Amino acid sequence: MFEAPYPPYDPQDKSSFAYETVVKRWPVIITNLIDHVHRLIHDLTMESRTLANSGSTDPAIQSKIEEGKEIIAKASHLKYRMARDQELEKIPEDGEFYVHEYNSELDKLAQVGKNTWFTAPWLYAECYLYRLFRSYFKQSTWWADFDPFYAKKEETFRSSVTAIHQIATTMHELETEKDKVVDDPDKLSVLFKEMVQMCLWGNATDLSLLTHLTPSDIEHLQTVGREAQQARKEFILKDDQDAVWEHIKSLKPQAGTVARCDFVLDNAGFELFTDLVFADFLVTHTPYFSEVVFHPKLFPWFVSDVTPTDFYKTIELLSSPTFFNATMETTPESAHHLKEMVERWRRYLEQGIFRLSTAVEDGHKKAQFWTGPWPYWYMEDKANSLWRFLTESGLVIFKGDLNYRKLTGDVKWPVTVPFATALGPLAGSFPLLSLRTNKADVVVGISQDVADKLDEKEKGWRVSGK
């Protein structure tokens, strides 16, 4: 079994983001979960009283209230233990997968005295935390499928209306010029980089991410797009866009089909929207891909990660004429462009051009790995069917910071270590692209000089997301 030559990040270093996470971020997340369930219990209590006043009762409501109180008690107990650096408790047998695997890893940590909240490896402890949340709800009857983070995901998504409409109009204009673009590798190259950077910065809802196109803009995009990309280049520490594009152009049709692209998803909401736009571009406007498979998490994870429910709900909300509030920047035309684009996505889902990984053969088992306790180094051993599935992909795009941490093991690699080295045994298994804004300490593949200059200029550059 592969072992990295450097230790993992953990909260013992008080200057690390891992320490700040245990001291500040996780307690806030637990408190928000408690508050959310408490508000729902309050609503249920009011509903129960209304029924009582009318002379009727609903035993299910009272049962749900009692279960909700139990969840709050467990979460409060967790918060207490975390603040006092107590041991991570075993995950109970809850009927969900990977109970034994998480507890086995916990036993190994106990053997070396690293099984408390301020000593456990950050990556393991954070995955454990969300798996423990899952057990709180999974052990209940009425809350078993509840997502305590969904309301926040939907609220944040609603605030992205302007950017969503702008991008929908851009894609509409691109569609009108499809025949002129699809056979021109130079134009496709610039558009590809625009799409990559839209996906990279998608979580920032930056309206400058995708150059606004009119039919006449297509001819100028090779210049305009490059200028915009160059302006953002100072914020990109490791840029392999040219190499990725060359790889994509090398993909050859096999047995009458072109390649598949896989997205290992990160955040729901606007970021998922940009992932869908990028996927749409790859299958609609380039000759290199015929299908896209999206890999979600099977249960609520790291607050904002995409679940299967989030994925389909996003399509539904984008299709709703009432979900988004109109703004000065939205027009009936842009709303129509959005409707056209989402209808195309619906067709792609019906035709199998877009698929969730849960819909492929043995898909549920394949998807379990994404919420496991391990770095992705161990994919071939721990999730062989998933690993074999990805080896058939033309390109696997890993979105976001957590996927980057899992790809590199979240260990204290020197910044100069090549990305391929940090991938461990996964390197060379399949072509992959990691799109990540820095929100954790681990960084590889850059020069020491760049890192030193950033340390002088901005102390928090590893975790600021900039």
C-alpha cells in the first residue's frame, strides 16, 4: 500500500488552515445544522398545535419532532467533544456504506495517538465529520433522507441569476455560429480555455469569466479571449490548458464513437451550472466528445457538494419560470435562451449523452468511493470498478479543492513536487484535469520562487480561494 514520504496536514500546527477549521469552521457548521433542525422542529410543533386545536392529531409529526431532538442532542454532544479535543467516536452501524472502513482507519489512528479532533489528519477528520452527520440522519425514520444543507444551496443558487442569464445568452450566440466554430481548431481552442476558466472560477460567480459573444465577436474572440485569459493568468499558479487541449485534439473515434468526458463534481448551484455549460460545449461544439458522465456524492457532503438530488433539482429549478427573481440584467430574451439551453440538457439526459454515474452499471457502488475516507491514491484497490470505468474516459475533470486534496493525499508535499508524483499510484491511470482554487494548504507543481514571492505578498494565498 502506497505511503507518502511526507506527513498529512493536521490541526497541531496552529498556523495552519486545518487548525482554524477545527477551531472556527466546523463549530459554525455544526451550529448551523443544529439551528436548521431546531427551526424545522419549531415549525412541526406549531403544526401539531394547530391540529390539536382543531381536535385532531398526527403521530408522525410528534415522532419526527422527537427524532429531530435526538439529532440535535448528538450534534451538540459532537460540538462539545470537538472543542475539548476528545477522541473521535466510532461511527455506528447505520445501514450505510463504509462504516467498517471509517472505523478501521480510526483504529489505526488510535494506535499512533492521532485519533482526537486536534491530532487526526485533517482530510480524514473532515470526511469522518460528514460521514458522522450522515449517520445521525440515517439512523432515524423521518429524517433518513434529509439534506441539512439543501436550503442554503438553493438560496445561494438563486442569487446567481444574472450570471446564469448572461452565460445562457452567450451559449445561444455560440449555437448560432456553431458551423463556423466546430471545424476551426483555433476558435475552439480559445473557447475551450474560456470554458475551463469559467469552470475554475465558477464558484466566485465572476461575470467576467465568459466573454460575451455576438455573431461578430466570434471572429475577434481569438484576440479578445486571449487578452482576457492573459489578464487572469497572474492568478493561475499552474496552467496546463494548452497540454489538455492538445490531448483532447488527439482523441480518436473508436468503434464509431468519440470519447467520454467525466466530471467529478464539487459544489452545487452556480458551479454545477458552469459544469453543465462546459459539458454542453464539449459535446455540442467540439467533435471530440460524445458523452459526459457526472459523478456526484451519494449523500450530503462538505455542505455544498452535489448529490443526485441536487443535480436533478438544478435542472428543474433552471426550467422554472418563477425560481429566479428578475433583475435589471435579465430580459425575456435571456430567459428564453436559458430555457433553450436547459431543454437541450434534458434531451441529452434522455438520450444518455449526459448521465449521472449512479445511472451506469453498478453505479451506486462506484459512487461510494467519493465519500470514503481515503486519498484517491487507493482507487484501484478500494474501488476497482470505478477505477476501471475511469480508465475508459477520454478526460476526467476533478472539480474543486477537496478533490485536489484527495488527489494529492493532503500531505505536506514541497511545492516543487510534480503533480504526477503527488498523485502516487493513480498517476497515469487515466488523463485527468484538476480545476481548483486554493482553499487548503497543500500545493504542488509550482516553483519555489513563486511560492516564496506569494508568501511575502499574501500570507494566506494557499487558502484564500483567489
